[in-house]
Amino acid sequence: MYDVTIVGAGIVGLATALQLKQLKPSLNIVVLEKESHVAAHQTGNNSGVIHSGIYYKPGSLKAKNCIDGYHMLIDFCKAQNIPYDLCGKIIVATNNDELEALDNIYKRGIENGLEGLKYINEAEIKAIEPHTAGIKGIFVPQTGIVDYKVVAQKYAEVFVKLGGKIKFNTKVTNVKTEGKIITFSTSNDTIETQLLINCAGLYSDKIAAYTIPDLKVKIVPFRGEYYAVKKEKRYLVKNLIYPVPDPNFPFLGVHFTRRIDGEIEAGPNAVLAYSREGYTKSTINLRDLFETFMWKGFRKVAAKYWKTGFGEIKRSYSKGAFTTALKKLLPEIQKEDLEKGGAGVRAQACDKEGGLIDDFYITELLGQIHVLNAPSPAATSSLSIGKTIAELALKQV
């Protein structure tokens, strides 16, 4: 019997466990994780960027938690001696059609309280990133890089030291409620708890559906594929180079990222994954794929964004097309400069009306808290999101 059971040992689940344990040390808390280690999915396969909060609508959960979480993350890394680098990034407009959207991003950054933002002209872009093409840009000094697997592991270590428990290789197979007690059936045993906190990422809708039959959202998995820039060509990118994103699509577009280990990544694209854990094009789960296509909301998304979607699919199957997209920012990059990199799968919540939910989305019931959408910048925001969820939890336990 536990006071609180958290499903998912990704960075949000672990941050929630840590914050809750720190706020109320007497709570008996367990984290259930179906894999053998922490950060096995979204957390362990992202680009490692510490986001500034410049993109997000002022007043949104993303904006608030990213700004607060940014400072909390930096403080945690300092306290735990986790390597990070606040190297800054540039967002680059390559044609006049992108200037209005660039201005909107700058205004959001100012509204969100970012200091030190500055517009940069073509010559200033070249001074920061000599091989980048652009007519106007924004320099964002707050942006940085870190290894979120290391951060998540440290969250877990501190949580366990405080008396928390993590059960690995423990897959939830059913959840039942009876009065104020919630019972989990798992691959190993049966667990009872007073409060369920669902941070299951790619499976968050599945966990929620055990107790919410008419769930209004479904997780649609989008794979983000990366190429690595070959070592001898890493000089082409000093830090982070981003395009102006499509404001109608909740992805940032292919970009260049220096990782904390010195590797340069190019990407990611955003293509429908054929499985919730579809890290390769050949990984197909027919049940997952069927559920995606049967979801009314996804069919509406496909109808709305079919042209963008085909472009992403083309880049997925054609290295040449992927390179062409990268050339927009870095004209010198050639197909032979790239080698196969990793991939991640983003758990994107889609509602019945065809909306790709663009903010963090948390649902509360008696004895239950479900995190049903926590895409980027969830890693940067993790300690703030964790505190938000912990404060909700303390009203129930």
C-alpha cells in the first residue's frame, strides 16, 4: 500500500516524485517503470537542449513552467555537478516571408521575460555562425545544452536517497478504482495506492483509459530522425542554429544542435511513427497504427496537414531531401557530410476535433492526476512541472 504511485520513470515522472518527496518526506511513494532503467524513451532520445521559453504563448503552462523550470534545472545541475553549457542559439529567417513570424517569436520572448534577446542582421549572423545563411535572426543567450539522461538519473538517485522507491521491469496491465483505493495490476505484482500520478508519456492515454472510458485525447507518436554531422565537418556549426518554425505546426523544423559531448546533430524531422516505440521506419505495430488511423482527430490532422506530412515523409526516406532542408540554414552542408544518427518518438496528444495540443495538458480526478501531453520543453521544465503536479497531489494525500 503506497500513498502515491507514479507511472513512468521519464524525466517528468522522476521530477514529480522528487518534488513530492521533498515537499512531504513522510509520503510513501513508488515509481513504476516497465523498462529496466530510467529515461528509456522520450527523455533518453531528445536533443539535449535547455530551452529558454521564447516560443511559447505567454500565460500558457509551457511558458510558465519552461521559464521557472529553466532556473530550477540550472540550479540542480550546479548543485549536482552535472555538465551543461549555456551557449546560446540563433533563430534565422532565410527569406522575407518569415520575418513576420520571426517578429512574433521575439515579442513572445519579451513578454515571457527573457532578457538579452537581440535581433541580428546578416553580418551578425555570420559573426556568430560563419557558415549560416539568413537575412535576419534572433540571438537567444539563455539556450543551452545538457544530457537529460544524466539529469534523470540524478533525479532518481536523490529521490531514492530520500526514501522513495522505483520498481523497474514493472509494466502496468490494469488499473481499478474502488472507493478511495486504486489497485494496479502489473507484470510482477498487485499494488494499492491512494493517489495515481500518470506520467507514462507514450502510453499516458492508455493508463488514463483504464479509469476514464471516454478520454477526449489520444497519443499520436511522431518519430523525429536525426543525422550526425561527420567529425571533420563539425566546424560548420558552433552551437545551435534554428529555423523560423511553422506557427501552425507544433514542431520546430530541422535544425543544428551541438550536444554536450561535442557531436553535432541535424534534425529532427517529424513523421508519423508506425508504433508507439517506432524508433525506426521498419518498426511497425499494427495495433498502434490501427488505433491512430481510427482516431477521428488524427484523420482531421492528416487532412489539414497532408502537404506538410508528405514533405516530412519524403525527408524520412530521402537523405537528399533531408539535406536540401538543412541547406536552407547551412548552404555548405552536403549529403556526404551526414551519417545516420538517432531517433526519438514524441508523444503528441491529439484531440477529437483534430487539434494537436500545443500546451502541457494535465487532468485531475479524485485520486488521480494524468499528464496527457508533455512534449518539448518538458525536459527543461521538468522540475517546475513536477512541483506543479506535486502541489496538486498534496491536496489529495
